[in-house]
Amino acid sequence: MPYALYSDDAKISKAYPTEASVWKHAEDSGLVIDDPEDETSSPRRILDNGYEIRACSAEPSDNPNRKDADAEADYQLSRDAA
């Protein structure tokens, strides 16, 4: 089942094959923040206000598995450059 990032009931990302892939996309986009109410030594990470991850239907032109492979390749390139 594919997942996508939503803002105020509007789908704002392509479909990804896993919820973890959407979390990675959201974090790369600067939409993941520390929970301001979590006062532990390592705060819990949450989506910024108004954003949520939901199951969705894949668009006919979307290929969630390919999108995940592209994200992984981009991640590897950025790690190799560092």
C-alpha cells in the first residue's frame, strides 16, 4: 500500500511504497521537527504542524517502488559526497 505526505487534506507528495520512505522525504524537505512537548534527553521527531502521512492510491503515472529507489540513490550520492 503506498503512502504520501498530506497538508490540510491535500496530497503534496508522490506516492512512496512505505511510510518510512515518506518520513525520509519529509525530513529531507525540512518538515520534521522535534516535539516541543517532549522534554526527554532525545526528543521525539514529529511532522511540522498541518502535515501528516496517509495511505493513498498510487497515481497511474506514479511508480512508488521506482520513487523509493530514486530516493535511496540520492541518499547514497549525498553520503558519498560528504
